[in-house]
Amino acid sequence: MKVNEKKQWLELYEIAGKIEKVKPWKYFSDMDLFVYVSPKLNDIFYCCIMGNAGLHTGLNIYQGTQIHSYLSLVNNDYPETVVFNYQDCLSCVYLSKNETMPKNLEIIKVLGLSFKNTWISFERFEKGYEPSHINISQVEILIEVLNNFYEMFSKVINDNIKIDFENGNVFTRFYNDESKEYVDIIDKLMIPERKFGTVQISKEIEKDLKKLKLTNIELEYEFLNYFPVIIEENKTKDERYAYPLIRMIIDRKSGYILDQKFINMKDYKSREDYIVDSIDYLVKFFLRFGKPRCIYVRDEEAMIALKDLLDKTNIKVKVSSKLKNIDKMLTKLNEIL
């Protein structure tokens, strides 16, 4: 570890230690957000406090549009087999030594630090990958965000500031260019816009599909989530494992599996190419078996990806966080693997 990197790591552990001492989870729940607008990084960060319910204590830091993963978890009851697909953040957690990532234990040893009962661990959650340690760029981000969170939290406690979180308010800090200082305010939650792409089908395909009769079949279709299985060849340059995508289609009424496959993203140039291929797969399915009456998908992203195809063929689409037959199958696969 380089001298400058070691200095940054030590600074990060220092501010994390200060946060542990004031125990913000005793005062706030994971629904009470602290928001920091960074002038240096030109982005917005959302600090979610964990541990009020008595589970693991710490902070999850969501950057920009990552806040949508938090909101998705809050507003939906995803099954355990896919819930990790809706976690996208950096995390500072306080754990036992046995629960701390091996890589973090190595870093702690290199830094010459020691802990007794509670160990400080920094983790990275990103859709499509196993939970992993953070890199030096993320160390720099967390130093800035956690320092500002500590100051915000201290101000709220010391000044006895009341925040109506239940009515959508948050405590926000931003830098005022005119006064050249940080300003703390109570404001409504600001959420960056998130855009998903819709795959446009050709007029030829539309024409062919319109000739098909509408059946009474209802389908469950999963194609944008990953399955948590470690495959050695999927190890990345930064020592993380990429998970394979699930592509599965099941008859909703009978529970009969019509197709299932693990997809390696290395087989595609981009996620967009994979989505186009998944739409093409569905078109071929329709041409072979007829148009279903309705398709159930897991989330908004999947619904929007299919929107043009389903609108032009008069097929209903329903979004459900739980896909009963697919979830049963994923649970079985999880037990086997």
C-alpha cells in the first residue's frame, strides 16, 4: 500500500470511529435520510442509517441515481433470492471480526489498527456483482461524505433540530458559492431522474405478431436480474465475481418451466445488446406458442424494456415484486448451488 493511500485509509477509519462513538442509529432509523450535495464531486449523496431495529449498525451511502435502489427496497417486498439486485451503494458497517470481509481484515492489519468487539468494515454493493471491498477512489468519496454526515448529525443533535421524516422531509447540506460556506436545511427529498430504455420492434415483427391469436396463457418473465452463484471464470480484474443473469419464463397458472438459462454477460457487447436479445427471444416464443394474455415482470425497468412490444401486440403487463413460480424455482436453485 502506498504512503498516500495508507494515509487516506487511516483518515477513513478515523471518521468511521467517530461515527460509531455517537451511535446515530440510536436516534434515527433507516427511513430517515441525511442528504449531502458535494461541490467537489458534483453529485448528491444519501446517507441511510442502519441499526435502529437492532440488526447490523452502520451507514449505507447512495450516490445520485443509486437512491432508486433504496427506494425500490423500501417500496417493494422482494424475495431473498433477488433482493441483492436492488442494493447499490457503499456501506460502512460495524461488525464482529467473523463477519468482516477477509480483504478488510487484511487492510486493517496493514494499517496497524486493532479492534476489540466491533470491527469497522467498508463494503461495496453493485448490481451484478458479489459484495466486495472498496477501492481507493471510493475511500476518497467516503471520507468526504462521512465527514459531512458527522457534522450534520452533530448539528441536529446538539441544536435539537426536529425533522419531519414521515412527511418526506430530509436534512440536507449543500455548499453556497456566494457565502463560501456549507448550508444545512430541512427540505423535501430530491430524487435524480432515472431513465430506462424501451426496445422498439420493427414494423415487420409487429405485423407478424398482430396476426397471432391472443391465448389465455399468463407468463412470468425474469431477464434483468442476476443469480448469486460464483463462477471462477467470471472473476474481474478488481477481484470481484460477476454473477450470471437469469433468463427464465414460466407459465403462471401451471408453474411449468418453459425456459431457463444463466446468461454470461461476456457473451454480449453491452447490457443493451442483451436486452434486445431478450426481446427477440420473447418474439420467437410468441411466434411459436401464440400471444399470452398477460406477462408478469419484476420491476419497472423490465416493464419499460418490453413496453413497445407489448403495446403493439395488445398484451397486458403487470409488475410484481414477487413472481410466485419463478421465486420457487430460484429458491430451489439456491438450495442446490
